[in-house]
Amino acid sequence: MGEFLFEALVEDMPVSHQKAAREFLAEKIEEFLKEHRFSYDKLEVFSTPRRLTVAIYGELSAPPGEELVVGPPVNLSFDEEGNPTPAALGFARRLGVEVEELERIEKEKGEYLAYRIKKEAPSFREVFPPFLSELLARIPFPKTMRWDGHRFSRRVKSILALMDGQEVEMEAFGFRATRITKGHRIFAPIFVQASSVGDYLQGLKDAFVVVKNEERLEMIARGLEVEAQGYQPPPGRVLEFWRDSVEYPNVFSGSFPEKYMELPPEIITSSLEEEMGLYLLRNEDGPVNRFIGVADNPNSDLSKVIAGNERVVKAKLEDALYFWRKDREKSLEVLRQELENVLYNDVVGSYLKKTQRLESLAKGLISSALADPILKEAASLCKSDLVTELVGEFPSLQGVAGGLILRHQGKPEKLWRAVYDHYKPGGTGEELPSTTEGKLLSLIDKLDHLVVAFATGYRPSGSGDPLGVRRAALGIIRLLVEGNLQLDLSGLIDAAIGLLAEEITLTSNLKDEIEEFILKRAEQKFSSEGYPIQHIRAVLEAEGLRLPVAYSKLKALERIKDSEALTALIQTHRRIKNITLGQEPKKLAPERFSSPYEKNLLEILTTVDSASQVFIEKMDYLSLLDGLLSVVPFINDLFENLMIMDKDQEVRENRIALLQMADEVLSRFIDFTRLQEP
Amino acid sequence: MSIQDLIFSLQRFWAEQGCFIAQPYDLEVGAGTMTPDTFIRVLQEEELKVAYVQPSRRPADGRYGENPHRVAKHYQFQVIMKPAPEDIINIYLRSLEAIGIELTSHDLRFAEDDWEAPTLGAWGIGWQILLDGLEITQFTYFQQAGGRDLRVVPVEITYGIERLEMFLEEKDNIYELDWGGGKTYGELRLQEEKEFSKYNFEEADREMLFRLFEMFEEEAGRLLEKGLILPAYDHVLKCSHTFNLLDSRGAISVGERTKFILRIRDIACKIAEKITEGKDGRVSL
């Protein structure tokens, strides 16, 4: 079996750059291999801070190919006598063939002359290296370094490329590829020569570099079994950070003086995790004064590493304690006045003004009985912590710090929790606020952010969204759908726009743009969860910003999405629509029904209709859908046994009226014909 | 190893790498980057290898001598090499060995940290270097200074002297460090920290500082028009320090902060423009 190996040796790439780079390379290389029909068994991409590695295993051969060249339309290629025109002759001449050798192909706009140029089977060794060089330059890093006319995450030191044990001619970043790389910077700063992928991996392992990311993760897991036994395991985010920040992981643990446990664990975590990559240990009773970390050091004795980390942890916690003791005595009402000087947006002004808008939105929610009156106080105080020393030192504690201060001052849990949680959910997969008031505060905060951004002319671009409006929109969607908030989002947007209209001039289509933006994000979110796009569009079209309803319907449909029952329902609804389309509403006269088919259908429609009101009220769309499915056979019986378009006008109109009723009942869910292209 | 021995060792090491050892600049600056030996020289075309100690003042970091880690004035050891040598990271590792750090007993990390100096229109790509979790060095490849792309990329290595010394002495109180000559850091500097904290936070005359800022700013602009680049730059540094004092006195709101920074940056960028458009991009120093 053949194989290809590439490595770029780099000066330390940030952890935050690596995952996206690996995924980008894997995706684009796979596309390339498929496009050129190269046979391969496996593609692997690895990274450490110092290297980016690609290994491809398999024959790496491709069948001969052909390129289709399309020429002039056939009707312009031959004159009335069937002789080739100059257009046809010119096309043939350019290809160096006779007109007779050309073939005809059908295209959308008609028939065209065409020719298939035979191509030799591409050689992997020739076509892949230049593709890879060009691909490396396109990796979308969050930020790149520029040096000597090159750009990459960080400065590249050398490149290695091998195919079936042979060096490959390849150039990138001003280097020619060799078969040589280097071992661990401190523990084996030696050259490592590779003649195969296996050789490369083993040679580097001997030089204290574990190339495979998953292997480093396993080493960390084994280390945790020793160092963190009896404690809760660190979350995936921490494990991935450790994995991608070292070449040879070695788990260690340490402790700090008990007195710093006076600090809320959130603050200890910020000091330890964000700045030092250490994780605070927890047992069933909560956090303890111990931490674990991962060193890039293969030695069994890490005593100096531990002692050093313990000294730094102590110093940081001492600082944090100083800030916490100062901040926790401060009044958030007083701090709020300082927000006048903190700019939120250069058109609409300070954070103080923002909290005033949030207060107004909160009042609206309270008066429509959606929230506890304490939401207003939470809205007014939620940004005060921006001027605390804690948030100055640990920006990620925004919200949390305010909540902790309120809790320390003995304020009600509903109040402090709402402030504490109101930035949640920060990103995909992050948890929602735990209380209704927290969810509502988060919702109006994000909504105000979105409205202010759009009102001041900001639009996210394909590549960038510095104000994070996509994240805000996604947060709003998750709060509504997963947080199951029953509120009128459309009205809330109107209210948020209304508050801004008092300050600045707004464009008339602002609401439409915001609505469209949120719906587009909802479509993408639901689609990423695996729901069929036709279903998503149908429910969003029906429900608009009533996102929880749209989502419930989507979930109900999911249960029957591949079933014949759904296909039948769609077909039946289409048959109904084919008849009722364009018809004036007709009056139903049940007393004139002569057949059991009409009577039976009416009976079941009436039953389902009254039940549907209850289901809709309870948002039980599964039951509603079940009800509708039970109607389908009766409609079909009607179609199969009766002519709808009876000669008698009264009979005809009465049957149409019955189908109009059926349409109305089915449409309580959605227009099912939208689920499938006709 | 005392602080003075640490400085001697670093000077010796970098002199051996071909650096000239400059002396500290005689104005208040927030960092070694701000002195003309870095800011002005990285903008010029010539190759550059320089190292020096620079006392750096950050008024808002003062803690009245009560915090064992934070001080309003600390010492930086600054190295600039342009172009950045190909094996600069290895050279840096050897400098750590030269001051007695046995790297195989420790955990050395290059943690992402892209340095930025908004008042100078300067930024770079690089790392803070952590030794057993302690930040001992800022390592930066400059990308821009004075708002201008640097065609030849310089590397800046800034060692925190006190941090390194705390590591070497395994102490967790800055004032207990051995300066050399039988003196501790505290004996030589504690009084200064106490008095300057009081000055920086409580006593500095805001009205005077606002006036001074205006005067320095105006003077910098006037000198720049006369082509006196270095004196103009001195006044940028004076503006910058005055701004830092106003900041620690709480005289500048968050909104105004940005405006002050932009005012300083504006002159720094004009200076950069003058230097790079001069004949061969050179000024005589």
C-alpha cells in the first residue's frame, strides 16, 4: 500500500488556530482526492503547537480522465445544406480534430457541438504537492503572521514531504521539502529522518513528540486516572486545550492555601484556567483547593513544575482576593452611574442608556405577566459590573461578577441569578440561564444588541462579525426554542425599535431586515440539527417569529418524515388544493350529503377540528399531526368513490365546501404541499 | 543569582549575539518598546541588534508597596533584532540556560499573545512565554509600528527582570529579592513604590497634567514640522506618561480614554511617516 506524508514545522501555533486548520485541510484534501478520483483508504490530519501533519494512505492512483469542451450551438454550426459553418470549423481547428469527430450534447438551451479530450491518469506525486502548497496558504486562521512575503499562523521553519518513502518535489513558504524534521524543542532538539509514515511517528515519539492528537488525549486521560482520582473529570474544552498545547503531555496536580477558598469558585477558575491553563478540581461537595495541569515535559519528576505553578497560583489568587474583597462591598446602583462614561455604541451612546432600554423592555414583559417584577431591577443592574476591578482583570467574568456581588450582599436569588446568567448562552452548546428571569434578561439584552447593530448600519459579512450579531441571534433562537419562552418576539422587536427611535433616525424596513436575519439564522440552526430544509422552510413560513411553535411542528414532523403516512398526507393535501385553489369559500350544507363518504368525512373533520384547538393550546403538535393523519383515509375514500365536480351545482359546491373545510383543518399544522416539490 | 548578576548575564549573552548594549533611556516610559532605540530604529532600513535594560513606569499598577507582585515601576530587559534571526527561538532558549535555568526540569510554554501598543500604532504577532505558569517574557514579531507595515520583520524579546528573578530565587515576594551588593529590592525600592503610589493615585495635579498634555502635544507637532524627529518623539513619550498619570488619577473617563490614545497615536504615526519617507528611510541618530 502506498502513502503520502507531509509536515510543516512551525513556531508555536496557538491552540485556537489548530482545530479549524485540521478540519479545513481534511475537508479540502478529501474534496481534491474525490474530484480527481484518487483511490485512498484513509486521510489523517494532526497538529501540535509546532507541527501540522497530513498522512494519506492508499494506492493514490486515479483512472484516466477526460475533459469535455463545449463548442458552438448545433444550429449555428451547419448551414442549410448541412455543411459546417466557420464556427464549427474554427472550433474543430482549435482542438486539432475534424468536424466529423465532434459529438453533440444536450444542454439546457439546446444542442451543442462538443469534444472529449482524453487525459492521462494524473500522477499524485505531480498534482498533489502544488495543490497542497496553495491550500496551506488558504487556511483560514483567525490572524496570521507576515514574514518575508509569506503568511501563516506563525513562522514556518521547514517542510517535509514523502511519497512511498521517496522525497517529493514540493515547495512552500520558501522551503523545499526534505525528509527531515525535528524532535521536541527542549527534550530532543535533534533532526529526525523519516522514510515512511510509521517511521515518522515512531522517530518523533522517540524524540518526545506524540504527533497524533488522539494519542495525546489518551495519555492525558491515563494521567488523570492517577492525579485526579476521586474528582470530577475536566470538561472536553479543557482536555482539548491541553491536548493541543503540548507535544508530550504529562499530567500533574498541585494545591493552594485553604484561605483562598473564600473566593467564589468562578473567580478561582478564571485565574487558573484562562491565564495558566490549570483546572480547579471538584469532588461531590464542590471545588477543593487543588488543581491539575498538563506539562510539556516527559520527566517522571515534575516537582519543580508543580512548585512553580503553586507559587504563581498563590500570587494570582492573592490578587483576585484583593479585587473581590473591594468589589463585593460596592453598590451596583452606584456603579451603574459610572456606566455613563462607558461607551456601548458610538451612535447610541453609553451602557447607562443601554440599561435604561433594558429596563423599559423588562417593564413591558412584567406588565404582560411574563416575568417577576424583579426583572426590572435585574435589567437596571446587569451591566454595573463592567466597571468593577474583577471584570477589569477577568473580562470573561462579566455578568457573573455582578451576580456574585449581589449574592454576597444577600439579594434575592431571582435577582442575582438573572444578572449572573444573562450572557448565557455564549456559544453553541453552552447552557442557557437557569431561571425564567435570567432567560428573559438574556433575551432582551441580545435583542437590544441586534437591533442597535442593525439600526446603526452594521451588517455581518461572510467572513467577519465583530459585533457578534449572529451569535446574538442564535442565542435568541435557543432561548425561545430550548428555553421554551412563550412570548411575542415580533412585538418585542417592535418595542426595542421603538425605544431606539426616540434616540436616532431609523430606516423604515429595519423590522423586516431583523426578522429576516433571525429567520435565516433559525433556518441554518435547524438545518444543522439535521432537519430537512423543506420542512424547516414550510414551518418557518407558516409561523414566522413564533419560533417555539415552528420548532415543535418540525419535531412532530420528524417522527413521520420517512413514512408512507406523510407521503399520503402530502398527496392528499395536494389533491384538495388542486380543487379548492381559486374557489370562493362555499357554504357547507351537511343536511344535503347523500353519501356515507361525505358524512363520515364531515364527522371526523369536526372531531379533529375541535380536538385541534386543545392540542394547539397545549403545543402538542404530535397529537395534532396524529389527528390529521387519521383524516387522510376518509378524504381518499371520498376522492375514490365520488366525483367532486358533479354536474349538479349544489352537490358540487357542497363537496367543495367540505374539501375547503378539510384544507382548513390540515392547514392548522402547515400547508403540507410545501414539504415536497410537485 | 542577584538581580544585578541576572542583568550582567543577559547583557553578556546578548552582546555575544552581536547586540550593542544600549543604556536606559532618560525619560519616563511605560515599556522598553517605547524608547527610540526600539520605536525609531525598527522603522529604519538598517539591520539592528540592540539590548538594554529599561525602567518602565505604569502608574496604575502601583499598590503602595503592599502587593508582593505588582509595582508601579519595574525593569525590563529589551532585545531587538532586525531581521529576526532564523533560529531566534533557540537563541532565546539558550539565554535562559545562560542565566542558570535548567529547561528540562521545567515546563516552558509559548502561549498565544499578540502584543499591541495602541498609543504607538504598533502591534505584532507572538507569545507570552510561561515558565511553570509564570510569565517571564513577551516575545513578539513586529508587524506594524507607527501604523506602518514593517517590511523587514524585527523580533522583540522583553524579559521581566523581577519575574525572572522571583523564579530564580523561588521567592513570592518581590521586595525580598536580592538586588546584589548586599541590598534587597525592598531596601532600594519600597519607599519609592509607597510614595509614587500616593502620588499617582492621590496627589498628581490633574489640572497641571491636562495642561502639560496639551503643551507636550503642541510642542511635538511644532518640532515635527521643523523636521526635528527625535525631540518630537521625546514629547510623544511625555504625552504618553502624562496620559498614564491622568489615567491612574481617574481623571479620564472610558470614552475619553480612546480619544487621548488616538491623539498620541496620531503624532507617533506622523513621526513614523517622516522616518520612512526620508532618504533611504534613514534619519541620522
